[in-house]
Amino acid sequence: MEYRIVLQRMEFHALHGCYELERKVGNRFTVDVEITAELGDVAAEDSVEKAVNYLTVYEVVREQMVLTQRTIERVAMNIIDAIKERFDAVRHVKCTVSKLAPPLGGKIDRVSVVLEK
């Protein structure tokens, strides 16, 4: 059976950005992850061991957010690759990384990148 696991609006302070100041001072980011996995009858069995543990998914995302990157595209790809590497049952990951209040010279809530793999 195919399952979808969704973690929304995980918020982090991180040092991603193309400008040197962004990589020194940092900014706030949110990450949304949607995972599709083939997990058999994990719901019927109530098996934590067979599930894609969302605490572990959060930790994987947090680990990737600590690694400074110049683009949020790279951050999203790293998150996807790390999740797929950690869980054999994962078939597809959609990751949205948003930079809150980006320094674009005007009022803007966020800029986001969405990658799927």
C-alpha cells in the first residue's frame, strides 16, 4: 500500500544565500516535505519499525539546513536525496524550501523553490 507522509512549515534559522551577508547573518526558512512511500500494511500492523518515522524525517531536514548553501534549490535537492537515502521505502519526495523576508529591496513575504524527485 502506498502512503503519503507530510511535514509542513518546519522553521529554521540558516545561513543559505547568494550574498555573503546572508551566509554570515542568516535568515529564517520554512521547509515542507511530502513523501510517498510503499509501506505495505504498516497502518494495519501499527508498526513503528516499518513506518517512515516523521521524527527521523525532521532530523534529516534539520541536518541539511545546517549545511550552508548558496541556493535554496541545492538545499531542497540535498533534503530529497538525504530522505531517500535514509528510507528504502520512499518512492517520491516533494520538497518546498522558502526563504522568509528575502532581501529583494521591497516588501515580500517569502520566496520558495519546489523540487520533486
